[in-house]
Amino acid sequence: MTLFVALAVLAAVVSFVCSIVVWKLGLRFKLYPQIRERDVHTRPTPRLGGIAIFIGILAAFGAAWLVSSLGPDRFSLLTIVFENPAQVLSILGAALMIVLLGVADDLWDLDWMTKLAGQFIAAGLVAWQGVSIVSLPIGGISVGSSWMSAVVTVFAIVLVMNAVNFIDGLDGLVAGVTLIANGVFFIYTYLLVQQTSPFNYFNLASLIAVVLVGALAGFLPINWHPAKMFMGDAGALLVGLLMATSAIAVTGQINPAAAGIEDLFAAFIPIILPFAVLVIPLLDFGLAVLRRLRAGKSPFSADRKHLHHRLLDMGHSHLHAVLIFYAWTAVVAVGCLLTYVLPVYLGTSARWALLFIGVGFVVCAVITLAPLGRRKRLTVAAEEAPAAELPGVDELAGVPETHGPVTAEAAPVESPEPPNGAR
């Protein structure tokens, strides 16, 4: 665990320093696109954060490889991760490919067919070198032939990449949500390996997850509202690629045939958890595809109807919308983790984890829908109040009403500046 923490800290420091450097270079050379109609931010902002995140990840992987090369006597456990160097290189190569593709899109706005083709190539590179869904945690059932396994793996990686990219619309949203998701997933993989391989706690899935947590933690301060720099498509697609790869690398380590009724749900955690922590992005992705196809548009055409946009339209502030996404992610991720921890480590029923998820959902739903209740109460109060006491339209919107005629000398009330965001 100490080595894992050290690698995360290294990734965080390198990512943070590189974020500042990339941000300053982006401003100096005006490496940012024009503001689009669907964007939430109001000033040109660099979208090159994916470069800093990738460098942080690369530094941590390089340090891990260096430590493993010191000799099996000292670090024999970590050496196991690099037994197949082609596998690790394929992951880093795919990550580099995605970063270059994302940077090109952030600067020159590539068409969606080009971006999708690049994503399939990168995912295919990962699957080609053996990081693939070979079996499901259902008694070790194989996923058909090797070709079927590769196809399923490629589509899963592309799906997760686009789901993460679709919610990249507010300051700190993707960085925070995926940091929480990968943090929980790292804890799960670490505990899982303790059970399945008690003499070797190091594995590829845990390494990817903890390095990604560190890189995101280093980038988040410069991406927090108001953001100085966005991660852009390069960062969002990179995070999605590594999250999917980490999840795929750990599948099949639990055999439900040996699990009791209480442990059965936990046996499916390797598949459930990666998608559960991305339930909001995947929901947003699915709704966006259906919405655009019904309108006769490309499923990858941009609009301003994502879930984070709807939260802002409901009346949530920028910060509140981001924190709501964090809360939903934490409830689902921690709840799924508890379904494994409670039966295995505490010997209690997994029903307590389901209770935690249920209560968390209710609390998050109340907070999410709170502005609608406030708006309804204001509307009812306005209808019931005498005409002389009716509040102005601006007052109902939360802006003090300007009484009396507005003359040339009377300055009108300025509208608050829209919050910054990546889209």
C-alpha cells in the first residue's frame, strides 16, 4: 500500500506542476478555441489539461517500472505487473494516441467520425495485447472466441470513453467524479487481490486506478471553479480509456459458484462497479444518443441538453450542480463497495449496503429536485398574494427587482455572469 500511495503522490505532483506549465503556455500562445453557443464559460480557456494528466500518469508508470527493475529480491511483487511489458506499453500507447486525438479535436474541432475511428483504434490496441474480457465472473464462463472477446472489449472501452466525455461540461465535474470512482475502485481491487492472491497485492488494475487518482487529484485544483484550464476531450477520453482498461483487467477474479446467497452480488462487482460509478455519465450518454437520433442528427453532435445543463436550468448554482454529481457517484460507488466489504470482512449482510444505497438515493434526489419545490412555492405565493404585494419577475428569479422606471441615468441591474465550464 505504501508504494501505491507513493506512486499516486508522484502522479499528483507531476500532474499539478504540468497543469500550471500547460496553462501558462496555452494562454501565452492562445491555444484555446472560440467560445461556442453551448459552452457555459464566458472567456476563452485552454483545454489542454489532458496533456498534464497524461504526463503525470506516464511519470508514475515510469517510476513503477524503475522500482520493479531494481531486482526481484526487493520488489518481486511489483515486478509481476511488468511481466508482460507489451501489455503495459499497449495501454500507454493507446493513451498517447487518445491524447493526441483529443488535443487535435480541442484545437481544430475534428468531425465525429474521425474521433470515433481513433477511439476504436486505441481500444483495439489495448485488446490486441491481451487486456480483454476473456471471462465473466459467472463460474469463469468464457466470452465465446478470442475474436468475440476482443470485440466486446473494444466496444466496452469506447462506450466508457464517450460516457466520461459526455459529462465534461462543468468545472471540476469529470475530474471529481472519476477521482471518486477510481478511488473506490482501487480500494476494491486492492481488497480483492488480498483475497485471491494473499502473497501479491500488486496488479495492473490497482496500479492504473491509483495512478489515475493521483493524476486527477493534481489536476483538480486548476480545474476547480472558476477553472483556469479544462481537461478537454484529450483528458476525458484518456480517463475513460484507463478506467475501462482497469475494470477489464480485474474481471473474472471471483467465482460466484463458490459464493453463498449473501456473497452473490459481491461476486459480480468486477462488472457492476465500473458501470455503477459511471451510472450518471452512461445515463447522460444514452439520453443524448436517443435525443439526437429522434431529431435526425448524429448521435455525436453537440447540444446544450446534458444533465449538468439541466441542473443549471433548474436553478442550481455551478458549484451545487458539481457537488450533486459527486454525491450521486459517491453513493453508488461506496454502496457497491460495501456489498463486497460487509460480507467478506465484517461477516454482516449485504442488505445494509443496499439500505445505504437506498437512503443515499433518496437524499440525493431531494437535493437535486429542491429548486423545483422552491420555484413552485414562489409561484403559488405569487398567485395568492394581493396584486399590490406581487413580487416582480426578477424577484422570483432570485434577482432584486428594480422599482420605478429605468431611465438613462438609472443603471439597470446587471445579470450575473454565467459560470465557467468546459462546455
